[in-house]
Amino acid sequence: MLFKHALKIATITAFATYFASQYSVQAAENPLRASVAEDATLMTIVGPKIDSVISHATYTLPDGDDTSSVLRAEEVPAELILPTNSSPGSSGDSAPNTLLSGDIVSGPIVGEIVIGNTFSSFCGGRLGICADGCLIPCPTIDWDRFTFFTGINAFTGPLNRGGAASFGFTEGFNLGKGFNCLGRGEVSAQFGLRGTQTNLSGSETTTSDRKQLFLTTGLFHRADWGLQGGAVVDYMHDDWNYNLDLLQVRTEISWKFPDAHEIGFWMALDADHGDSHTSVGKTNPSIVDESWYSVDVYTFFIRNTNPETGVMTRLMGGFTGNKDGILGVQLRAPINENWALDANATYLIPEEGSANDGYREESWNVGFNLVLYPGCKTPYDLDYNSPLFDVGSNGNFFVDRR
């Protein structure tokens, strides 16, 4: 059984990422994609004398459209600019006190892109990580790959047994990393974690609070124009008046238009069921043994990410393997250079009507989160290695009885 699940996960992951990377159109002469393929990820440049950020900005269209692929930057001090026609000094000369090379101007950068460990460390200095030197070996963390989030969420499902919904807090992170050894440098990986703390005052059936842990990991490919997609594995641990562990595979494939619109399809497939030994009742509890599984979901969506404002919107609708309906909406909007607001809602419409205790079978999730970008990357930037999938949650991991 375990071999069967592992084979299904590996097959779906390999198919989704390879198919998307081979049949997408990349931006012609796009320095961002070129640098990703060469160095696995674009290293952001921030110097102690440069109060600016150089990062992804917009697209280059393959057919000579007026839109240009540029890097966004503030004005760079003139003394830090090295002209492109300057000749290197002799071996005996001291190194020039220059941080950047190329024709660098305020606004788009049209010169050479400088990538290297020397420049990438400046962002760490800006964050106060070993800024004044370290007496002991200090690990280097590329914070540009991370996003952190925290907020509130409310949800319900069959595990609530028709009682009050679960409400509480959530927090976690999502990490994306590019690989130059996979798919010609066009395949990236992601890993994320989410924790929830809800029912802090108990419920009708128990005095225990509820804690959940979600882990998400997988591969994906982002495109400028054409097919993009990937697959991840979601793990959920639910600790309430029971202990439950479940696993699902989530895949997504979409067609991305050059005007930032996108249409696609995502699905979630049950990979392993779990059994619970539940104590139901506060005064004279009874023991209930049940078997649970993650619901298979098949959903179509439309998504738009505005390259100017950084606002992402998504609408989705579909059905489940249990003949239920599903609707959802998501909005992510930047607040400033380091923070964004993420709001989402999902509703699973049960096949059972109100006359057949449908309220016991319905599932829904509402969440509001503040998202932190701790590195030099901002919520406005377009990043090939930014995680394609949200971390597993009660809005994309639905549970039902077997």
C-alpha cells in the first residue's frame, strides 16, 4: 500500500513539473530567467550605501512587445557605479571601491546583472545578521526565499460533528528555492509549515483545545507565458479529542497569458487515510472509533497577478469525489515593501441537503493573514522561485469519514 501511494505521488509530481517546464514560453532575452538558470536564483543586491532593492519587476514578451523585462531599483549613488567601458586594473592595482557594474540608472536597469555571494550578503547585513562580524561561525540564511504569515482563521467540517466551528490563530512560513540542475533551471521546489490553535475554550463535545500542523513540500515551474504548474504533498496532524494523521497530493496546472491573467485547474487526491480513537462528551464521554480520509477535490480557477500593484486575486469553483460542490476566493494585496494582507474563503457544499443533516457534512474556511517578506524581495516583485502553492490548510485539505 505504501509503495502504491509513493508511486502515485512521484508520478504526478514528475508529470506536472516536466510537462509545464517543457511547454511554456519563456521571456525572450529575459535577464531574470537567464540568471535563474545560471545561479538557481536571482541574488538580490543591497549594499550598505545603497538604499535600494534590485529585483523582479515585469515581463518581456517573446514577440517584440513594447513591454520590457526590467529590474526595479531606486537611484544608486554615482560613486558606486562602474562604467561598462571601464577597463580592469592591473594585478598590482587595488580593487576599486565599487559595488555594481553596468549602466545603472534610476528606474530600469539596462546594464549587466551582478550576481554573487559577495553582494547577496549585504541583505543579511541590512537585517542585522552578523552585521558587525561574528566571533563564531555564523550561518548564512537567504531570507529572500522566505515568506512568513500569521493571522486568524475559522473553519468547520465533519470532524466538528455538527457543533460550533473552530476559531483561533494560525502562523507559519513558506520557502521557495530554484534548481539549476532540473528542467534547464526552470524547476523550483518549495517547503512550508503551518500551525493552528483553535477551540481555546473547548466545544460541546470536549474541554480540549484543538491544534493542527500542516506540512507542504513539492516541485513547481513558473512561466512568463504558457503552461505552468507543479505538485506538492500535504501532511496534516490534527490533535483534539483524538490524534489524526492524513496525507494528500495536490497538483496544479494553468495557462498564463502575457497580460497577467491565468486560467487553470487544481486537484487534491487522498494519499493515505487515518483512524481516530475519539472521546466524545464532557461528563460521561463515550469512545468512538472512526476512519477518516482527505476528500478528492477537482477545481477550476482564474487568477490575476497585477505586475504594477502586486495584487493577486483568484476565483475557483469545482466539485469533489463525493459529488459535493466547492467555491473559493483569495485576495493578496501588498501593504508596503515588507507586508501584505492575504484573505481567503472556501466553502464545500455538501451533497446532503438541509433535511438530511447536511450541516454535519459541510466544510468551510475563512482566513485573514499578515504576510511578512523579511528579505530584500517585496510583495510587488515577480519571482520565478516564489512558491506556487499555498501551505496546506483547512481551505485546501478537506476531511470526511470513510
